[in-house]
Amino acid sequence: MATPLAETIAREYGTPAVVIDMDKVEANIARVQAQCDAQGLANRPHIKTHKSPELAKLQVAAGAKGITCQKIGEAEVMAAAGLDDILISYNLLGEEKMNRLGRLLETVSVTVAADNATVVGDLPKAAAVAGRPLGVVIECDTGRKRAGVETPGEAIELAKLVAASPGLTFRGFMMYPTEDGWPEAQKFLDTALAGIRLEGLDAEIISTGGSPNMKNIGKLKGATEHRPGTYIYNDRMQVEVGVATLDDCALTVYSTVVSRAGADRGILDAGSKTLTADPGGGLDGYGLILEHPEARIAKFAEEHGFLDLSKCNERPKVGDIVRVVPNHVCVVVNMVDEVVMVRGDEIVGILPVAARGKLR
């Protein structure tokens, strides 16, 4: 049986609908801000999760020091909405991006990350467009094997290159340690800091990242800020690693059971184009149905969520509206243009996903 709120959402917006509970959003913002404050760390939230200037403003109002963006298009949307002190935590390359970065730097304070000399070689073009210095942090790989220099020696050499480049200012180091790799990150940082200080440089920013790492903040001596993102909504992955509970999950996908062609199977109207096929680091199934936690979303077609109901004591019926907690909320948000905001049993508005897919 659908709740009155679910029936209203289905009637006014249809399903699948991506819904955020603003009371939980605000509680998540306050909790993580308090954790950062308690450790004496600046909170620089990553907006890639919500992609909303309005939510970013709530984070800043709660005490966040600036924001983190992964794409220049995201940063442009945030700056246009009045947000400032933006870290772009990604290598930017090419004439088109340098022109855009320069125009952005004209209007707001921007720091960018770099992990190689080719990127550093392009960045002075942006500073020249803006007519003001561009801050650069060196991204360091401390175990994820994604982006980042692999050794402290490389970090030191790249910091020297930044400091010697026209229009650039070396600001520090950025890292994203694995959840159990903080001792190794400390060794990397200590060596890199000692090396740059011998060169007459210092790091005003030591930035760590990740909502899963909220349980580790305060462990890295010398850190100045943390970049959590997913915490504003949370998802099954955050619950799995122990930094959130299901009650902290502010975003759910309202979906309708549209078929029950067999006793142990069913179909949701939310498939890979809504919930995405992100396995969430090895989670069982592709989302948790709150009303039927024993049900398993076993696989997807584009608009079909295939249900395995073999372990359910009570099976959903055709027409039932259910709420799904996604495996990975960031990619779900990126699939829609807007989300429905609720408080309690009331719909309070529609929030555009304003920075979604912005190329220019």
C-alpha cells in the first residue's frame, strides 16, 4: 500500500522520481560540519554529489570553507550563483578549458589540482587571461591508483615547477587516501613537506577527501581541510562502510512495481537509466527497497529493474510504489534534471540539478 506522499509524488510527477528529504539533508550537513569543526579542519564539500548551488549555499551557511568541483562546468554554474573559493580537483588541459578557467578566475577565487608537467604547462594561460595568479595544489596518489603523483619526490619536483611558472602560485597538496591507508599517506606527506621546505616553499593547503573517510578525519597530521561529497545524501555504500545509517539516506528513488509475471519475480519502472548499473563496490543487487528489504534488484534493462523476490515473506503487488536507496547516489543524481524536495509528508518544491552535464 502506497503512502499518501508516494501517491502524491506519483500523481504529480510520475515514477521513477528522485526525491530528497530536506530534513535529512540539513541534518547530514550539520553533522559533518560539526565533525570537521571538532577536528579543526576546514570543510570543503564536493558538489559533484548534488550539483546544486542552493545546496552548496546551505553547506557554506553551515560553516563550509568554499567548495570542491570536479569539472569546470560545475565551477562555472556555482560561480554564477554567487559561490566563491572553488577548488577544481581535476587535471584541466587544452586551450578551450584554459580560456574558461581564466574567465572564471576573473570573477572568483579558484585553485586547481595538477599531477603532471603537461597540465602545469597549460595553466599559466588561464592566469594570463584572468590577469591574476592561479593557485595550484599537487594531487598525490596515496593508494587509490587513480590520479596523482606516485612518489614524494615527484610531488616536490612538480611543486617547484608550479612555483617557477609565470602566473601560478603553489598552494599545497591534495590527496584521497584509501580508508585504511592513512599511515602511508602520513609518510608521503611528511616527506613531501620536508622536501618543499628545503626549496623555500610551504603548503598552506593539505586537502584530504571522501565521505567514507569521515571516520578518519583528524588522523593526518598537518591536514587543513577535508572534501566530503556523498554525505549530503548518503547511499548504500556509505552505510556499508559505516559512516551513515539508512536513516541518514536523504535521497530515495520512488518507483512503481509494473509487473509481477512470476511468483518470485517482478519489474520496477526504474532501470539503468535511473538507478544506474553501479555495483557499489560489490553490494548485493542495485539498490535497497525500504519497504521490502529482502527483495533483490538483480539486474537492469534501460527502463526495467528486475526483482528477485524469492526471499521475500511479503511480496509487492503491481501498482505498489516503493522507495529505493541507491548503491551510489552521485551517479543517480546525474541522471535527472531535477529532484523533488520533501519534508515529512509534504512536498516542498523542485530542485534543479543545475550543474548536470554542463559543457560550457
